[in-house]
Amino acid sequence: MRHEDERKVLEEELKRWQETTLREALEALPERRKEFITTSGRPVRRLYTPLDVAGKADERLGNPGGFPFTRGIHPTMYRGRLWTMRMFAGFGGAEDTNRRFKYLIAHGETGLSVAFDMPTLYGYDTDEPEAKGEFGTCGVAVSSLDDMRILFSGIDVGGVSTSMTINSPASVIWAMYLVMAEGRGVPWAGLRGTIQNDILKEYQAQKEWIYPPEASMRLVVDTFEFGSKHVPEWNTISISGYHIREAGATAAQELAFTLANGMEYVRWGVDRGMKVDDFALRLSFFFNAHNDLFEELAKYRAARRIWAREMRDTFGAKDPRAWRLRFHTQTAGVSLTAQQPEMNIVRTTIQALAAVLGGTQSLHTNAFDEAYQVPNERAARIALRTQQILAHESGVANTVDPLGGSHFLEALTDELEAEAYRYFDRISELGGVIPAIRKGFFQQEIANSAYRYQREVEDKERIVVGVNDFVVDEQTEIEPLRVSEASFKAQVERLRKLRRTRDAKKHEQALERLFKACESDENTMPFILDAVRAKATLGEICDVMRQVFGPWEEPLLY
């Protein structure tokens, strides 16, 4: 009864305000537009009050470090330890990127993140015909164990955590990293890091697949199983909403599709016979940080709450650590503009602020020149300094969840959560994630959202500063970063030497054993590791799998 009385009082106060103060203000100065929307097109009301979150159970918010983790996964958050400043880096050959890693570490980076070039992402060696013209242009080329050794030369891999954005060939690249560490005497049990390894979002958004979905999922679960036994501190997947958002999805679609994928990975692990508490601890996530500060904050909070509930109640995880959604964030590459590129520093700062206020565990901030190229050193340093200023000068790391309890934020969190569950229902009606991929559901939803956003920009219903308004007529000057011909030649010669000097019989036998393992239901990781030790290249190992699993072609959408 007390709550009902309070509600009536609030409703009366709101009505009185609308009929007097608000009406007079609107008569004197009408609002700028009829409707205000978020980046994703979600309507934003004029005012949010306790009425918008009334009747919600206290456990929807909770306390930091406790179920449902809406306010963060750690009790003290950044008061205890700052987020990992993990700048995505990679270009040219292994030597080039090794120098960039050392440059970033010298300037205060606290975690490594490897970007691979297109041939590597598709499982081809640098000297294969399919790789022609693509060496090192969007990341580093890694074709062999020798490249991996050079890439991390002089870097303490036992002391730094390393993230690798690799998907279809993830198990092969991870095997190269493990063998590299093994050769330096670093125990696997002490290695910390992440392989992205999220193949489902490739079929949905990023399109860098090799094999059909079921075969790819088998390889992913192989890494879960192997990692839980032998590399216990390693995150064997980073379930990525980032690329879904970059392809044009809304915040709600990024949230829903990412968590739906995460739950699908859990199902496959359980179906393998693994206990959820044994592998769910090492599942991590990767989200986008777009321009709309409050929408992004709400997305992160809703993600934690949904994941905690589903892991506890649906999958029966007993260990509270398995309920926690841990995530890395990258600022929105798709928001960067080639026009007036210095303004991207402002965009990135707002996006990074959203990630930090949203409780991210690690963060990459894009460089202002990334609309043109892999960033040069100066641009990369400014991007890193943006994080450092947030951490040490802004005050946002001094208290836990400073915006928690905001009527607007909590209402928006509830809305995004509800929309995510509506998407879960639609995916279930289609038979699950993989059947929905085969039917083109995710692809069509993302394409529709991307089209709507682009039309809004072209019709000037949405302003993008420097693109469709506040335009200046000036020549943009960006210091180019070029991949040298010498790096390409060194990479090719290294491959030739490796093939010429390795033990041919040992190499052949290792690939034969891998072929048989792929044909059977054995875990492929031990056989991939043996192939790497026998000096097999990335392309050779992936070719074995291509022979067994075959290729995948996406269904056409009209």
C-alpha cells in the first residue's frame, strides 16, 4: 500500500509539472525536433523519473561483485585495479609489429592485442596465390612458428597477457603461441591471454570463415577442452559483439546476438561432456563502444545481468565466477570519419568513457587516422594517452558504477534487456543459432539496421559532424604508414628456408596424424601442436582441415 501511495504522489507531481512548468517552457521555446533517438534509433523520452523503474526488484541492480553483477563484476572495480590498456596492433611482418608492441609497452600499455593480416585470418601462408597483395596491410602476417617467435621476441610472455584476434584458424595460431612459449621455458599454466575464436559471429557479420559451422564449432570446443586442462588461465574464446555492431547492428542486436552466441558455445561444451563450471570461467566477451553514451552503458549492464541469470538458472553453473560476464571493449571503428579526422579523438574519448563507466575489464581506443590506415606511431600514442587521461585525471575510476540508479540509465537497461529476450525467442523459433545463420536471419537483421542508419545520415535526420554538416573544405594531411617490400621479402624467404630445412618425414607424419584426428572425434589440439612442432605452416595445417571439413558458402539473401 505504501508503494502505491508513493506512486500516486509521483504521478500527480509529474502531471502538475507537465501542465505548468513544461507547458510554459514549450510555448516559449519549442524543442529542437519532434523525436529524439539513440544511435540505434531507440526513442528517448523527455524525462525519466522513479516511475520508469518503479516496482523493479532490488536484485535487478544489486551491489558490485554480487549477483546479477549489473553494477560490475568486482566489489571495488577500478579502485583496486585499473582496466587493462590493450591496444590492438599489427602490420607488416613480425619484426614490424614486434617493434610496435615494444613502443606501446614503453608508453604505458598494460596488455598486448594482435591484429593479423587477411591471409592469416583465412588460413593462408604469405606466399600462397590467395594471399597476393594482402601482406601485412590490415595486421601482421603469421605463417609459421618462426614468425610467432619473432613477433614476441624480447617480450615477457609469462608476465603480459596477450589477446589474439583470430577466428577460423584460432586453434593453429594458439598452438604456435603455446609452442613458442614452450620453447622459451614458460609453463603453459602461467600463460594469460585470449584467442577470439568466435566463429559464430563470422557467419553473422565479419565473414572470415573457412569451414562449415558444425566443423568450426568442433574446433572451438576442442580449445575449450584442451585449455581447461592445460592452459587454465587462458580465455579460449572472446565472444564478440564488436564485429556485429561494426556491420551495422543496433545496440540491442549486438547485445542479443552476442549473448545468444555465448549460450550456444556453452551448449556445445556441455554436449561434449564438459562440466559448465570447468570451462565457463574462461569465457570472455568483446563489445563495441559506440557514440551514444547512455545506450552503451545500458548495454553493458544488461549484458552482465542476462549472462549471470542464464548461467545460474538455465545452465546450472554453481561457481559464481562462471556467472560473471568479463569483457574487453574497443571503440567504434565504424564511427570514425575520414573527414576532419582529428575529431575522431573526441569520438573515441566519449566511447572510451562509456566503456569505463560501463565496467569494462580491458580497453582498446582507436587512433584518429584509422579511417585511412593502420595507425602510425603518433596516432597510436594519442589513443593510448586518451585511456591514461581517463584513468588518472578524469576521476571516473574513483568510485564504482557512478551512474548506477539513474532513472534514465536503469530504464534503458531494462528496455535493452527486454529486447534481447525477444530476440532470443525469435532465434529459438528458428531452431537455434546455427539454423538461424543458415536461414540468413542474423545477416538480414544486421543489413536492415545498417540500411536504416545510412538513410538517416543521407537524409540528414542524423548529423555526423564533418560528414553531412559542419563540413570544411580542406585537404586532410595524414602521415602514411607503409608496409615495406623488405618486410614481405623477409617473410617469404623465412618460409622458404623453413620448408627447405625442416625434417620432411616428421612434418609429413604430423600432418597425416592431424588428418586422421580430424576424421575421427578426437580433440584436434594435441595434433595441431605436434604439427607446429614439426614446422608445418599455417596454410598447410588449415589445408588438412579443408580437405576433411570442406568449405562453406553463405546462403544468398534477396
